[in-house]
Amino acid sequence: MKQLTYFLFLFTCILSAQTNPKWLRHSSISPDGSKIAFTYKGDLYTVASAGGTAQQLTFHSAHDFMATWSKDGSKIAFASNRYGNFDIFVMNANGGTAKRLTFHSNNETPYSFTSDNKNVVFGALRQDDVRHRQYPHGSQTELYSVPVKAGKIQQLLTIPAEYTQFSKDGKTMLYQDKKGGENEWRKHHTSSITRDIWVYNTKTQKHKMITTNTAEDRQPVFSSDEKSMYFLSERNGTFNVFKSTLENGDSAEQITNFKTHPVRFLSIANDILSFGYDGETYTLKEGEKPKKVAITITTQDKENTDKYISVNGGINEMAVSPNGKEIAFIARGEVFVTSVDKTFTKRLTNTPENERFVNWSSDGKSVIYSSERNGKWSVFKTEKIRKEEPFFYAATLIKETTLIDNKKDNYLAQYSPDGKKIAFIEGRRTLKILDVKSKKEVTLLTPKDLFHMRDGDKNFTWSPDSKWLLVDWSKTLNNGEILLMAADGSKRVNLNESGYYDSNPKWVNNGKQMIWFSNRNGLKSYATSGSSQSDVYSMFFTQDAWDEFNLSDEDYKLMKAIKEEEKKNSSKKKEKETKKKDTDKKDKKEVKPLTFDWDNLKDRTKRLTIHSSRLGDAVLSKDGDKLYYLSSFEGRSNLWTTNLRTKETKMLMKLNVGYGSLTWDKEMNNLYLLSSGRITKLNPSTNKQTKTS
């Protein structure tokens, strides 16, 4: 096993004087309106409400957030995960040691102090009342209070009451409800479980619903005279501040008119509203325009800026070089290249942005990948500078250049085998071919043909002659097809039209056939009943390849023996001819253009697996006689093999892995498995596994 421990120079900027930093979160104005507390990069700060240099209150590697002021402004309660989950802490408003108040294993969130400043009110999933009609659920918290000096915790309400605010006399409480498990940060949500605002009488213990809008209504706060309230609502498109009476929140007056982003983190003191918008903090007096609070933050690193980090076990993509001697992979969002059988590893990228979709150029002289820089995906390539250094893993000088960059997202770039073209996805829903020399582009599929669910959800692969592509195509969610497309856009053939899920096409047998997955024979998944079972199928593009596949085992062995003899005689003849040629010229492998026998093409289809199962990946051996596939029958996946001549099927290796992908390096005749963040070299002939990383 080769342990990939690489020195990653991780750094954080020393913010000597960062003005107007973004993503100041969970802001809360002090009771006298003079200061605003907020969270920045997991620490608590306070700043004058008029702006200025912020004072850092906490210096901790844990995440501190949800600063809540006591009514007299002397203390701040907050949540911190210093002991694993988020507990309630309290500290002096000017800083100092934080005191832990809660010790439960579930997360707890502070909302307010009681009117007498003796208790912190918080929400948590701790214990439903025995008489509660609902089964305990992770989204349905209860309301509690804990003494500021620590002590016995009291349950106030058994229902979810969030962002609670108490009146000065403590008799009235405003809160937002929570009817279901909808994510708090979801935008433009309208349904039966959107949040509404309620008022609660602490003496009579009666609840009254104030808002009934289908949009989200949240974070109520009392006005200074406590005769009305301010709150956040999405009823007019995006979250803004509204004002209403305590009797009817549906006939509310809109106070702010932000358009693009939602307003968050509403608080009030002395008729001054404080809230967050687009990562920055604002204040507002009713009748005036919102004012951005200019904030400067000065801080220092909490930990060493560099450290040794093992990338072993954190790999999520890999690609074997054309010569089979190197593997490029992605770990922790960076690109690396490692040797197959040595301990050398080279880091190619060192960026704060995410790199993905790694691949090789056809000649192996460059590694290509996409990086999410400047707010969009672009395609880059890294090359070796010194010709005397043949391997990336031992290269001393490398150079990165931009390969594809425009105003849209571009990723999943693949060089054609001849290196003259690049297939890639543009704008998440367009498949294009780029001519490397002329820079001309051909569009094969448009947004009318493709839908998008996540980055990298398209799949296509080049033919050996660089003239065709096999493309995973699913115009709707109820089935999948495989398209055969000419790279120049002149021809497009749907190879399946089965009505089932057909996917994961791969060229095999030098482009004379393909293998793919289909669920037409296995158990089907209806709605949420579970995952489908699939089989490996093969389609033969020529009649000769189909006839050869259907030979008996005896006839196939005879044909193979004859071909080997012909190859020997051909090699001897070629050797004599080569001696006459210039020995300095390198022999180039001739790739013949593929031919297709279009008549009865779909009839030349064969099911290769003898049993349907949950498949992970599949490859054919170099000679095409054996099928290797990851299959899960009971529990996790193992490596199975089927002899395509004798139909003998057996479990070859008990891997006991989750989902994985197989890569057959035909140049070196190696089989690689990427699963659970590790690359493993499998030797089917000896049934041995070698951990590469």
C-alpha cells in the first residue's frame, strides 16, 4: 500500500485591515442601539452601529454564532460547537471567558433572554411531552430556558417556537412556528408548511396566529412601544422587512424594498432596525433609507497556516494516463498526479477554488480539468515545461493555461483520441465539439435536448477513430437512451428506444461494439420503492463483430489460433520492411475509421450478465473474452466476472465496497477501482488487490 501523504500549504489570509468584508451573519443590535454583534468566519464580533473597527469577542477553532443580547446589554448568549454539537454559552458583552450553560447531545439555539435577564431562552430537540400527539421528529424542536448562572433547565413549550421575543413585562411572547422540515435558507417557498408568526400569552398560555400568508413570515420583533411588530416576509417576491399590528400581520406595510437577495437576521433597539443583506449589515430608522454599516475587521490566524495533510482516502476522481504509467486524481478539490508503481506524487493545482473533471490529453503531455474560478467553471490544462522530464509526478516545472473560457460554465472536457478536438459541456445543458486548431465549434445537443440537475451529470465518450461519440441522453426523467452522434453534427442515432433506463455506454472491441447498462430485465423502481436492478448489454456495430461473438467456444479458439499465425507471418514481413526505413521515425498506430452496418443494428444486441443486480460499473478485458463488473446482491459491492464464451459466472474478489468505478488500462493491462476515496489496483488473474492510494 502506498500512503499518499502530501504537504499541502493551506493558508488563511491575515486580515490586517479588511474593510466591508462579506458574509457577516446572524447580526443582532444591542438594547441601547449602540453596538451590533455578528458572526464572521465562526467568531463573534461587535461593532458600533454607526460603523468602524470591529472588536473580536471569541478566538476559537469552533464555530460561534447566533449572538443574543441580554435586555440590559451586559451579556451575550451564543451557540458554539466546542464540544461536538452546538451548546449554549454566555459571556460578558465586552468579551472574556465564555461559560457553558447546556450539556445535551443535540444542537441548541439561543433566541432571547427573559425580561428579567435571569434566563436564556433556546430551542432544542430534547424531550417531547409524554402527552404530545406527534411522534418525536428531528425538525420539531421544543422551547426551553436555562439560568444565566447555570442550573436546572425548564421546558417552556412542547411545540416548535423559534426566534422568540419577550415583551418588557414578560407577559407576551412573539415567535415563528415550524410546521415541517423545510430548509430555513430555501428561497421563494410557498406551501402549507411555510412559517407563520404567533403571539403567546405567558399567563393564560394561549396562542394566537397573526399571519396566514402562503409565503414565509419570520423573525418577529416588538416595536419600541410594543403596540406593533416588525418581521421578515417573502410575500412580495424576496424577503423584506414588514410592519404590522399584533392583531393582523396579513395587512402589513412593507418597510424595505430590496429586490435581488433576501433580507436576513432582523433585530431592533431604540427604533433602529438592524438586518443583513447580501452578506453585509444595514441599519434603518423607519421613514429613512437603509444605511450600510461600514465595518473593518482586524484579526489573526487561529492556527498554523501550513500543515501536513494526508490525501489518502479522500480521492473522488481519477484518470489513467494514455501510457498507463501515471494516474491523475482529485483530492480535497486539487489536482494531483501519482505514479502507478512508485511513491512519487505531484500536486498540480493550489487554489482556493474547486477543481473537478480531471482527464488527460490524448498524447499524455497535459492534464486537463475544470476549475470554478471567477464565479464560473472554466477548463484549464497543465503541461510539463522540461522535455527531459517525461513524467508529471517527477516534473520540477509545470505551466497552467486556460483551455476553454467564456461567459458560461464549461466542464467535462475530453480530448478526442487523435488530439484534434475537444468535447465539452457549455452552460450545463449544451454539448459542444471544439476544433483545437481552428477554434471552430460544433453544437451537438442544446438545452432543448438536455436538462440539468447537478454539475457533471452528463456522460459521453469518444470513439477510437475520433469521429463519433456515445452520449447518455435522458430528455425526461422516466427513461434513458444512448445516442450515437457524429462529431461533426451530421448524424444522430438513438440506439435504444427501449422505454427503460439505458445508460453508461462504453466503446469496446476497438469501436466495433459498445457495452451499457439497462434495467429492462431487473426489478424496477417505482416512485420511492428502492433502486432498480440492471444488466450489462452489448450492441455490435458490424455484422462481422456480431458473427464472431456468436461463434461457439471451439470455433472461436480455432479462429483465434489462425489469426495468431497470420499475425506472426505479418510481423516477420513487416520487420524486413522496417529495416529499410529510417529507424529514427516513430511508428504511429494507425486507427481505421469505424464502419457501421446500419441495417438491423438494434437486433445485434446481447445481454452479457446472467443475473440482474445493482451494478456499479463494468469493463471488458483487453481481448474481449471476459466481463468484469461491480455488483451488489446482498449489502455492498464485489467484483464479478463472466466468461462470455462459456457463460461461467463467479465472484472474483470480495471487495465489500460501496459505489465504485472501474478503469481498464489496456496499455498496461491493469484494472483500477475507485471507491470510498481510494484507488485500488486489481489483478483478476491472481485475485490480488493493491492499494495505490
